Amino acid sequence: MRHGEVHNPARVLYGRLPGYRLSADGRHMARQAAEYIKSLDRPVSALVCSPLERTQESAEPFTEIFGLQPLLDERVIEPTNVFEGKRMARALVNPWNWRHLRKPALPSWGEPYADVVGRMNSAMTHAWDAADSGDVVIVSHQLPIWITHLAVAGLPLRHDPRARRCALSSVTSFEMVDGKWTETAYAEPASTAGAVDVGAV
């Protein structure tokens, strides 16, 4: 699951910066996602989340509904990004920053996509192996979830961040089949119509 909307009045790319918490709407989105998963009437045996504030807050409704304490896992955290703390519209018109855009397939502005795939696969596999039964909810971020989708689907990792299918508090489901991950479902249970910050983070 992706976290809910973040309170970000300055509209910066916050990445791993501390202090970026959910907005009031973001908390509502997270609850809608938890209630959606409850409505599936499937047992949930574990809750894992990124150590950043917005993912921990997005995990809180799952603790309330399922009685699970979240396990913090650095492997599902937001990737590093040289543009953290900057407004992208301004940063991209500054010629000094163009050097960071030289290799979009890597990408050259942050953690390599292949590394993100590797750590997400490690975290997902560990959670799968540790669960005796039931589903595991992992609360993460847009890029790790989307890049995992691309890897599982056998698609190129290079992509346009504006085209990611990973809405706020959306739920992307995977299952291990014959030793390989398979994407089984995607849902957008949260209302994001009034969201101000839907950024690619």
C-alpha cells in the first residue's frame, strides 16, 4: 500500500526528509485503505512499513483494525534523491541541475532502480517466508511500489514518473507463485479528488 497524502504546503520533493507527516485528508485515505482490506475478509497476519513518518501514520488504521504492530523495514523506504527539499519546477530550469538528468534509465538523480527492486524483493520475500498464513500489509512509497510492478511484469524500469499507476493509499497486491512474484490486483479505495499533494513520492 502507498501512504496517504502528505502535508506539503511548500510543494517540495521531500523524499526521506524528516517532518513530513500526513495531512488530515491523508489520514482519512489511509483509513479507507485499511477498511477496504478488511472488507476483503482475508486474514492479515503481519504489518510492515517504511520508517518514515508518513508510512508509519498510514499504518495506524491497520493497527486499530487488525491489532497488529508495524515492523519497520528500511528496505521499503523511499529512494534517495538529489532533489530532496527542492521544488521540481524550479530545480529543472536551473542548468546546474541538468547534470543529474544525464542517465534517466539509471536514474542519475538518485538510487538506482535496480537497487530498489532488489531491496523490495528482499523485504517482500522475507515477509512472505515469515508469515505462517494470511496476508502481509506493507506500507511503502510510490516509486518502490511502481518499480516493483514494472520488474514483476518484466517491463523496462525506465519510466515517466508522471505516468505511474500508484495513487495515494492505493493497494497493489502480489503473490509468490512457483518461486516468482505475480501481481494479482490493484485498487484505489481512497478518495483523492481533493488531494493537493499527489506527487511522485
